[in-house]
Amino acid sequence: MYEKEQAYAKSTFDNVAVKYDEIDFFKHSAKHMAKTIKRYQQERNLQILDVACGTGNVVLECASCLKDASFDAIDISEGMLEIGRAKAKKENIDNVSFQMQDITKLDLSKSYDVITCSYALFFLPDANKVLKTLVSLLIDKGVLIFTSFTAQAFTPSNEILLELMREHGASTAHEYEMDRWENLKEIKDIERLCKLSEIQNSVIETKKIRYDMSLDEWWELLNNTGYKGMLLELSDEAYENVKHGYYSEMFKHANMDGEVELIADSYFVVVS
């Protein structure tokens, strides 16, 4: 199901894989994920699954802290997985197994003490079905932890970029709806997702992740995340026009050092 959407996701993340690790907020989030696991699951020799693992930020951070645990890490992008494997080898982490799978078509034959899913469910057309499947893979006392961004995250960048891309011909930008509940930007939206997934026990925590970035760093960020697919839809001329317009609008929000605060505040949702 959803072959078109998953093919688009695979292509986008294959394209950004090489520079994905330049995004610092993913590393901040990964450290908090490791701490959250320790708070909710204190047994030894845990079996842990990380879905939509990307280049392995979460799973490798957790594996370095939980050395007696065993980890399976899956992602739809082979480009991302290759980098994750290389990082694990470089860091001498040998308790992680990386494999390519589509999160909407999971084929796993064991149960887990912990399942993590970082910043992925809001990409999926039927996230409730995927979430329900993930919960079914937990042992009786297992926990699932997933993350999404708050409504304040990436303001004002999101609004500025989308308006410019729509103006200059990025077709997917016209299709994207920022305010749909499936983006999981509000607590009520997460609660709705949990209800649709027949989840009765969940805790929603908020983590502030903020730091200043130059306009060049902001532009690099956009070219190394989910917006890459939209930017690739632009002609060379349109891309340069969007870039120029983006810098001009973002500069209005800059501090005295020419930097704009990045807000990557996130919800950490613990399902048991």
C-alpha cells in the first residue's frame, strides 16, 4: 500500500543521506531518547527495535549507552542504512543489526522490550495502522516511544519556504497541508492517533530543543531533510529565486549576529 508515497520518501532520503548527520537537533533528540528508555525500561539484555532509523542517530546513541542490549534498526533508504553501518563500524558498536524494510510492510518474527520511532509517523498516510502494528510487536511489559515536532517547531522557516516553493512551481508544496491533524503537531492530534490505534496507555512529554543558526545553516538544513524532494522539483532558476527570497525573509527574523533561532521542540510519546 501507499507505494507512491513510500517511493517518494525513499528517493528523498536517499538524496539527503550523505549530509543528514550535519543536522544537530537529531543528535539532541537521540540523547533524550536514550534517557527516556532508561527511565521506562530498566531490565538488562533488552531487545530493542528502531524503525525509520535513518543514519542511526537514535539506535547508535542508545546502543552506546545500553551495551548489553540487542538492536534491530530498519529504514526504507539503503543510502541511510549504509551510513548507519559505517558509523557503527567506526564507533566499534557491534550490537546493532541494520536492515532495509518499509515501515508500512514490516516483516519481523520476534517481539521487543522497546520500540523507537523518531519523526516518521507524520509522513505516513495511515500512521494508526503502522502504530498498531508496532504495538503488536511489544512484549507484555514493553514500551514504544515515538517522537514528533510541536506546532512551534521550525517557525518561521516552514511558512516562508512553503509559500516560496508554491509560488515558484514545486507541485508537492501545493499538496502539502501544514494544519492537518496527521502532522501530529498538537497533543490532541497525538491523542487522536493513539485512540485510532486502540492505545489506552500513553504519556506525552515535551522536550525543548533550541539553538541559533546562520542563514547558510538554515538553507543547508532545508536541503538535507524532507524538503529536499520539493526543492528538487524546481528548475535551476526557480531554485535560485526561492533561495534568494528565503534569505530575504529569514533575515527579518535574525538577531544582531545574523542568526535565527532553530526551534525543534519535540513530543516524546511513551506507549505501554
